[in-house]
Amino acid sequence: MAEYDTLHVKNIVLLGHAGAGKTTLAECMLYEAGLTTRRGTIAEKNTVSDYHELEQQRSNSIFSTLLHTKWRGYKINVIDTPGYDDFVGEVIASLRVADTGVMLLNADMGVEVGTDIIWEYTEQFKTPMIFCVTKLDSDEADFDRTVREAKSHFGNKIAMIQYPMQQGAGFHAIIDVLNMVMYKFKDAGGKPEKLPIPDDEKDKADQLHKDLVELVAGNDETLMEKYFDKGTLEEDEMREGLKKAMINHDLFPLFCVSAERNMGSGRLMGFIDNVCPSANEMPPQTMKNGGKLECNAKGPVCIFMFKTITEPHVGEMSLFKVYSGTIRTGMELTNETTGVVEKVNQLFVVEGHDRVSVQELVAGDIGAMIKLKNTHVNNTLHEKGRNYEMMPIEFPKPNLSMAISTNKGEEEKMSQALHQLQEEDPTIILEVSQELKQTILHCQGELHLQVIKWKLEHLYNLEVHFEKPRIPYRETIRKMAESSYRHKKQSGGAGQFAEVFMRIEPWTENMPDPKGLNVRGKEEIPLDWGGKLVYYNCVVGGAIDTRFIPSILKGVMEKMQDGPLTGSYVRDVRVSVYDGKMHPVDSNDISFKIAGLQAFRQAFQMADPQLLEPVYNVEILCTDEQTGNVIGDLQTRRAMVEGIDAAGHFQKVSAKVPLAEMDGYSSALRSLTQGRAKFSMIFYDYVPVPFEVQRALADAYNKQEKAAMS
């Protein structure tokens, strides 16, 4: 039988900007519960959470880590997450399975950009939230400013449960306005002494307690009536009111901690046990087919895979949450996505790098399995005979693309390694681009790329090379041109002969048919790379047999995939074949294909060719004082800044920027803003490049072509 039932399992995720103290708080929680005998530190590289070699080298979290602790009859699953937005995929997956989020706010810095970004996802998932103000022992700590900023960003639903007696080096006491007591800590932290609230703090504490009671009562009509009758609420009423308001996203309690000095973590854990919801107290899960699934340990087994970890000598370990039923070793479950039946050979609870074998896990709990045959992140496994499928995690689009290559003969090994990394991290996207003739790796940013490179080199013994991807330019024309081409080739046997007369024009939607030509056939071809080719057969009098018209089109299409200007794809052209000649013996499909290709190439060069470049809508979220630097940098990138709008406490800079100018932007922005800004980019359109840029690119292409022919 499982050690804990569903009601006594709590799942929390630690969130916040890098440096807020998430990993250190996790250490405190394990230590206070007696699961570790000493608190590890990031400086000593011995924390339970940041155990990966790369995390210890960089002294910050890169991967989400599952831990668990025990407190007063409850099991608390804790997921420690990274703070940099490059690793936001780890945060989203963790939020997907957590029942409460704990958002840490650095009292030195207040609300940071990373905090705002994470908050958007908590709103999306409607995750019950707790705020924790950390680093109150810092000389630069400003609790009141941090609370003001939090309310400005996240609304007046934030309910102050605690405030510090004093800040800075002398921080050692917390006033708790829920329990109306002062917690006084020794210098070493740990279990506090409970004391009456000092007289000079009594009025402030009483007012905050009253505000808290009113906020709790205001979210529940029954409690409001009791509050009006009695002027206060009982402890049990407050607990239930807080829980209900948190579940509805109507209230966010705020606590104080110093994770570095182990002050306040025990009180936080007590609140998690007492008030935060268990999975079976949350609303039922909505499945992909619209059905609802209750979290019930006695229901049919249904689990959801949210993370994959590759372990040396073991293989893949899949982390999952039990959404229904009780999963036991020996069970056979069906993967709804793949149809594969997976046998549960072993079950584990995870403690950072370590895992402990268990026989069963109940609904609401989080665990791990190894050696599944064909199960991946976002897959649902369930009892046979069901068709349960949970809503998938939607991962963000990438912000950085790089071409990746390796030494000759290592290509297959690199491909397998990249596939393995994708299994662990779904925010990595691979593209083998026929157009660019490169393998393109898309990821979240420069830090993300550095982690990928480190893994490939250190875990897979690969020497990899990154370079700027080629830009997928497009070519088109700006005026009409006509040309003809005669292809004639005589050999010992049958020869080749074809002559084609062709007109090409810029194509626009709803333009009239070609003037002065007799249209006998029209074909509109949407191009895979965007835009259209519109192809007209205007040949009269049998000058070219109808059976050769498709061959001319093949020649045109072939050249459109290797544009005359820079070798880029051609788009938005109208081609009209209006005359030609053929030979009764020597004319054939290949002859007319060649003639069509060459006629198109010649006409294109005479039709005022125009190079188009991809332009992206770029949005940067930064502080007010950083806006000038951000805009100045954008202007060096041929950007068109379109506006600056307030976005909560931050400024949102919107611009249209050519993709060719976004190389290295992730690093540049991090350097400009000390890592406190965030950007996103979405494709906008293809637009003409400036004349000098077009000339430079065309000249470079011509030199390359000549060098290849020599």
C-alpha cells in the first residue's frame, strides 16, 4: 500500500528569476524535514537539486529537478526549476503537473522580467500561487518596494501573510499576520521561537490581519456572511477560504524567507500542508476529447509523461504524474498516442540524482519509470479499454537558429545524439533544410545553445561546429520582360531541338490575363516556399505541341528553385509561353525543359530582379531605463521600431527586423540589460532588401559560381 493517500500528497513547483534562491530554498525544505543532515550550498556544489556537472560549473539551475520532502504527515513533491528564460520549457512542463506554484521574488531586485514571463504561464494553467520574498538579509533588500511591484504586476489579489521585522544583516524575525505571532530566528536559522507581536508592530499587524480576513471573506459569500456576523473568521474557516480562493486564482498569499540563512521555510511548508490544494481538490482535468477526468485513487489508471531524462548506463527515465487510479509494478498500460502497450517493470520516487524504488503510486503523486519502449513527453498511458488522452504541453517557439555540423563520418552519430536531446528537451527543433543545404538547430537562446553544445561534446564525444545559418532569401521581378531560347544539340544519333518564346511578369493577386496573347491554358501553382507561379500556355498554330508545355514548366520550376540572382527560391512570377519551334524528330521533353529553363533565366535577368529578405516582428520586454540602449542597438540592425508600450512595470519595444540582422541578438540583449530583458520574434513577411545589400549579395553569389566552375 502507498505510504501516502491522494489527500496527503502536495505538488509544488519553485519558480522565479535566476538568483532568486529556489535551489537554496529546496535545500532548506529537505533539511528542515530531516531528509538531509546538512544543507548543501551552490558554492560548495553539493545541493540535492543542482546535481548535474554543467549546473555545478555554471552555479545556476539549467534543468528542472524533482525532489520530495515530508512534513507533518504530508508528502510534498518539489520541482526546482531554472530561472533563465532560455530554459522556459523546463518551467512549463513542471507547471503542467504542479498543484501549487511558489514564486520567489528577490528583495534586492524586486519583480524582474523573468518573473513576469513565468507569471504568464501560471495564468494560463490557473496554478494556485504563493509568493515568497527572499534575500531579506541582503543590505539592498527592500521588502515594501518588492510588494508594491508585485501588486502592480500581478494585482491586488496578493495577500500579505508575513512581513519582516527588519531587513538587511539584522534580519532575524518575521511577523505572521495569519497566525498573529512573531517568529524569531537564531543567527543559524532553523526552528524559530514563537513570540507575541511587539507593541510597536501591533497596529500594523492588526490592520494587515483585518485586510487578510476581508480578502478571504470577499471571495466566498458564506464566509462573508460569517464575517459580517462575527467580525472575524475562525482558523478552519480561514484555511478553507484561503484554499478555495487560491484554487480559483482569486488570492495569492505572500511569505518571507531567507533561504540562505534557513529562516521561514518551515512555516512555508506548514502552509503548503495545511492550505495548498492536493490534486484531488483541484478541478478535474480536461482531456483532449473534451471529457473530464477526476483525480481519484480508485478510478481507472491514467498517467501523463511530462519529462524525459537520459541517464548513463540506464537509458531514458520518464517522469510522470498519476492523474487517476493507483499505478503498481507489473501493470500493463496503453500509450494513447502510439498504441504501444508498456509494462510497468519498476516505479520510483525521485530525489534529485537518486531514485527510490516503490511498489505503487496513487492519483496525484509524481514518479518515474525507466526503459519504456515507445513513450515520450506529452504521451498519456492508461488502462486497456480506455481512450484517455491528456491535453499536451505547448512549448514556446524558438528564438535562435544555428547551422550545426560535425566532422566527416560522424554525421549519423550526431543525428542520433540530437534526437536524444530532443527527447529530453522538446524546445529543441531540428530542421534539415534542402533550401539552405544545412542542418538547422532551433533553440531558445545563447545559453540554451551552450548547454546543447556542452552535452554533445561531453556526453556524446562529438566535435560540433556552429555557424550562422544562411538566410532564406527570395527572388522576384519588378517589370515585364520577354526572351527566347533555342536549344540545339546534335550527336551521332538523334539530336535535341527546342525553341521557346516566353514573357514573364510580376504576379499579383487578381491581375488580368496577359495582354495581346491568346490564352489556351492557365495553371496556378502555390509554391512550397511561399508565393505563386502562374503559368500560361498561349501557343497558337501548333508551333509547340501541347505535350511539351509541361516540360517547359518543369524547366521554369527547376530554375525557380535556384534563382538567377543569388541562387534563392523565386516567387510571385507569371510566365506566358507564346511561341516556339520544334523538330519532328529531335524535339523531346528534355529539350523543351532546357529551353524553358534558359528562356526563364534570361528573361528574369532583364525583368529588374528584386531580392527579398525575411523580416520578423520582434518584441523586447525590458525596464524603462534599458529602453534607450535596446532601441539604439535595434537601429544598428536595420530595424524599424514601431512603438514602445507599457507592459506592467516594463516597457515593450516592438520592431520589424530583418532576420539577417538578428545574428547574436540573444547575447547582445543579455549583455545590454544584464540578463533582465526578454525578446520574442515571429515571422512577418518578405520585403525588398536595400539596393546596396542586394548588389553585395549578388556579387558574392557570382564570385562563388565562377569559383565553382573554375
